[in-house]
Amino acid sequence: MSALLDLIPSLLGGLWVTVQLTLGGALLACILAWLGGLGKRSGFWPVRWVAIAYIEVFRGTSALVQLFWFFYGLPLFGIHLAPMWAGILVLGLNIGAYGAEIVRGGIQSIDKGQSEACTALNLTPFQQFRFVLLPQALVRILPPAGNLLIELLKTTALVSLITLSDLTFKGMILRAETLRTAEIFALLLLIYFGLAQLLAFLVRRIELRLKRGWHMEGTS
């Protein structure tokens, strides 16, 4: 154990980069997931087709190819992105496309009687969405969204291929310097596992709070 602890200081810089990528990518993915999911259900066909095109393109192509395209391909058109921004953008776009289907499915799974009851109560579309559909949809969306968040964390390892010194990149450099392959990869596994468990715990806490709040509103 002491041998593993000795290696941690050398990995802290990469760990911070991984955390930034995860948080930035998650924020962008959340925004795009809602835009894509709601857009795909839109009755306005241009919005619907833009949402469908975004979802299908980024779900149907490799995240690694997307990363190379944004970092190495866009400069051919005069667009240069810093490695961090390229990583966050690709992670957000890729995971957001999967999240859009989760959002769409979560909203679509709510019984149509809910909308009919809202209409009978003369609620506006915004009021229906904000006070009736959204709270129920969030409870259903959070568990699969938590899985996607963990997937995003693991996908951050790809950014080492565009010169970004994330946790995996630091581990590879440290392995080349020390030749302590088994200890370094064991430590990387433990760190990624710990981060994934932390994310899963936070998602479960939010889910429990939403369920408790929805139950209290439903019984009031």
C-alpha cells in the first residue's frame, strides 16, 4: 500500500485534468441532452430534424474519431481548439447525444392522462412541463443518466491522445519513468473506481431527494 501511496503525488495533476473534463463535459452533455430530447419531440419539424441529426451523428460515430476530428480536423478550416476545450466539447456532444434519448424516453414514459388532466385544469404548456411532467421525468431520467456520467468519466482517458495530460496520460508517463507497471495501473484502476463510486453516490442522493420531494407533493 505504501508503494501505491508514493505514486499518488505524481498523478494529482492528471487527476485534476480528469475532474475538469468530467465536470465540463457533464455540464455540456446535460444541456445538450435536454435540448436534443425536447427537440426530438418538437412539433416544429426543422427543430425535430436538427435534433435527430445531432443524436444520430454523435451516437453513430466513434468518440475517438470525433476527438481527432475536432482537434486535428478543424484547424484545416481555420478553427483551433485548445486540447481541454476540444475534450470537453467532444465529451459533451457525445454523451449528450445518448442523454437526449434518455430525456426523450423519460418524458414519453409519463402517462398521457397527466397531460390531459393538466389541460382540464387549464394549465399552460410551461406550467404542465414545469410542475407536472418535469418532476416525474427527472426521477426516471436520473438512474440511466448516472450511468452515462460514469461512462463520460471513463471516456476522458481518450484525451491523452490529443496531448492532454489527464490521469491516464500521467500514469503512462510515470510507468515509462519507473517501470512499475503493475502498481501504477492498479492505482489508476482504484482512482477511476473511486471517482465512479463518488458520482454514483451523488446521483443516488439526488434521486432520493427528488423522490422524497415528489412523494411529499403528491400527498399534500
